[in-house]
Amino acid sequence: MTTASDASTPDDTAARLPARETFRALYRHFRPHRWTVALGALFSLAAAASGVLQPLAAKTLVDRLGDDEPIMGVLLVLTALVVIGTVIEAAGAYLLERTAESVVLAARRTLIGRLLRLRLPEVERTQPGDLMSRVTSDTTLLRAVTTRSIVSAVTGGLAFIAAIVMMAVMDMVLLGVTLVVIVLIGGAVALVMPRIARATRQSQEAVGEISAVLERVFGAFRTVKASGAEAREASIVEAAARRAWRHGVRTAKWQSVAWSSVGLAVQVSFLAVLGIGGARVASGAISVSTLMAFLLYLFFLIEPVSKLVDAVSEYQVGSAAIARIAEAERLETEPLEAGPVRPAGTSVGTRPASVRFEDVTFRYREDLPYVHHGVSFEVPGAGMTAFVGPSGAGKTTVFGLIERFYEATGGRILVGGKDVRDWDLPELRASIGYVEQDAPVLAGTLRENLVFAAPDATDEEIRDVLVRARLDALVDRLPDGLETLVGHRGSKLSGGERQRVAIARALVRSPRLLLLDEATSQLDAVNEMALRDVVAEAAREMTILVVAHRLSTVTLADRIVVMDAGRVRAVGTHAELVAEDPLYGELAATQLLASAP
């Protein structure tokens, strides 16, 4: 099994996506909102048009002042252009920002739905914290690149062209001076953009590392404290935070260079135009009003050029986020199937499910050794079957293969006489109750945990299971009863209480097949004896497979499957195996199983 220590990001060696794939991914997020974005672009174009007309109105105003003509009408037009342009621009900006939030919401919903359907091997070799950062942090970077940057590129480009055309109409010489300066500085800006993308991607990867380390620490918080490892873990988080800071500063540096270049281009152009334009006015080639209007257009260029730079910069930032989101989307998922519609607390079918393994082989990855080597056994419906053997024999893997957390490399696995690969996946799992080795309890209330697999379970069904799992006394003494918060991973419950909650949660589902993986290992003798009776009673109604080592559990089994090194070594009752199988006899003697009646 892959552990947290050797888990990795989805693709540690992945570089940024090729431009075509990046545009395709961006369009996929943009497409559902394209008409709203188009409306926002129309508003922005209208605002830009009012800006293009303002220098002309100012030129007319100066000309009328020079000719001693009335200026009231021109002033009203100029004022109206400023006010209308501002209102339209504000409306367009709101529309785009609202749409941007919708893009982020849609991306998060899609990514969350996909991550929750990941195959278990993908989750086990991936840092959960890094996946969480892709949902929270990386999707946020889509906000600008899928809406505002697109509109900025379109409106900025059109406004830039319109201004250049008007400047050409006024004076080609001054336009030539302006374009030379803009092209030279624009070339320098183009060299900066890839650096912004690289620094942003590295910064987001560092943020993912922070999330991964914190998730690891909080997942074993008591162990961290008991080991006195707070300072060491804090230094690891701090190192990741410093990497994020360093790359963030680098991004800010190159973005500052890009932004300051815009101002530099305008200022240099202004000085050149002012000097050359002044000489042309003195020579009579152009009028003062023309020079003033040209200078106004020059300052007007600040906004469209800034929008173009902003669009390219946001694209570089967004492309880094798109690459990380695309990596997560490439992880293998389970098939999306509808699943059965059924009343809560009832499984699909009513008869206990038989289980049969036919020469099953399995390994977790192609580069790892086989865990199962031709495993074969058969469990008829109803009754209890115990799996015993040394650690690493492949006992827990049997349960993972039945649940289709993993796919067998070879052979067949049948549940209820049907190959698990032919089952509808939700229907298969609806027929199975599974109590894991560490009996996980989710943050929330006790009730939410009990009905997690059967959300529509009635109070009567819950109460019945509480009594059977010996949890009724616990619930009665809790101040809020079933509505009591159990804490992160059930931290407010004891180990035995968590196991009983996990068993009760499985029983509420009324499954055809119940899988218990060391489900009583943390129970005291009194509660274990009570749950023995519950398991024995349930075994009359369903098939129970249990991985266990305790005398009390193993001797209750109708049959025992002995596994060793990924193979089934023997099958029989306790008495038969003690007499016939040396390994089982050794395990029995070691664990006092030989004293069983």
C-alpha cells in the first residue's frame, strides 16, 4: 500500500500545458457563460467608444474657444460622454465579476464531483492537501482569466485600434513616433510574460504543499504532540510557506515590470510627441488643438494597453492554474452510474450474498509485487467466515477487491453469483456494509454518522441499532443525545466507541454482506461479548466476513480461511485447522486460540 510518505502530487514532472490544450481547457470553462461575457464585452466596448470620442469633443471645444463660438453644447456632450461611459463601464465590470464567480463555482462543483469519484489507488498515491488546494486555490485563479482577461483582450484591442486610427487621421508623423516607442517596450514586456506563468505555477505548487503538510499534521495531531514534533512540523510548513512567498514575490516582481512598462511607454511617447509635436505646431504643420487631441489620445492609450498587458498577464497566471486543474482531472475515476433507488435502511435484494474468489491475482501497481497469487475460496450465503493469517497475507485486500476499491489483476470475484465487474457499482456497494480497520468517524453529529450510509433511516431503526451495538447508554448520557458533535475524526469518542459507531452505521444499512476488518480490536471484554451476540444474530440474516485474531471472534466463525503470502493456505473450522494446518496451529497457540472449547 502507498503511504502518505511516498504519496505525490498528481504529476510531479508535469510542465505547463501546450497552448492549444490550455485554450481548449479555458474555453470549456468559458463556454457556458459566453453570452453573458459577450454582453459584458458589449458594455465595455460602449464605454471604450465614449472614451474614444472624448478627445474629439475636447478638440472641438478648443477650436470653438479659439474662434469665439458657443461652447455650452460641446461641454454638455463631453460631460454626457464621461458620465455615460463611467456608468456603462461599471455595469459591465459588475456583470463580468459576477460571471467570473459563476465560472469558479462551476469549476469547483465539477472538480469536487470528480475527486469524490477517484479510484482509491489514485487517492493513496496523491497528497490530499494538494488536491484540496486545487479545489480552493487554483480554481480561484480562473476568476479573471476566463472572463475579464478575455473581455480586456477584445475591448482593449479594439479601443487600441480605434485610437490608433484617430491618431493616424490627425498626424501620421506623431503616430509613427508613438508606435516606435510602444513596439520597443512591448517587446520587452513579451519577454517577461513566461516568467510570470512559471513563478505562478511554482507558487501554487508550494501552496499545495502547505495544505498537504497541514492535512498530515492535523490527521495525527495527538501523535505530533506526544512526539514533541510541533517545532519540526512547523519548520516543514514554514519551508513550504517560504517557497510560496518566494515564488509569489517573483510573480509580483515580473508583474510590476510589465505594469511599469506601460507607464514608461506612455511617458516616453508623451515626451517625444510633445517635443516633435511642438516643433510641428511652430512650423504650422498642425494646429494646437490637434496636438492637444493627439496627447489626449496618447493618455487614452494607457487604458487599452493596460488591458492588453493585464489580459496577457492573467492568461499566464490562469494557464498555470489550468495545468494543475487538468492534472487533477486526468486522475482515474470510478464510472458514473445512477445506482438503485430504494428505501433507506434496506439493501438491494433480501437474501444473504454469497462470495466466491476464482484464482484471483492482484497488485496495487505495475511496479509493485503481487499481493494475491491465485486466491480461491467460496463463502455460501449467511453465516460468518473469518480470515486469519500473518500481517501482509492479503486479508484486508480481499475486502477492498469485493468493494471494488481495486480491480483484480486476474481471475474472477463473484458476489451473489455475479461478477463484481458486471454489478452497477452503487448497487454493489449498497448491498455491502463495511467496517474499516481504523473505524473512521466523520466530523459532525452522532446522528449524521449513524445514518451516513442510510440518510432516510427512521428514529426507530436508529434506536434499534443503538441498542444492538451497545451505544444506547452512551447516547442517553450525552447532553445533546444523537445531536452531539463527535469532533474531528470522532476525537470526542473513545476508540471502542468509534468502533461501535462504525458497526452501528453498517447495521443501519441492513446489508446482504457485512465486512468487518478488525472491528472489535478496541472493545473491552464486556462490550465485545455483547457485540459477539450481535454478530452471531446478524449472521443468521446476512453473510459476514471478518478479519480477526481474537479467540472470541475466530471461534464463532462457521468457517475459517487461512491466508499466507497472498495465497489461501487452508479452509476449515477451528478444530479442523488446529489439527491439520501447522501455520494455523502456530497462530492459535500464539494467540491462545488452542484453548477454545
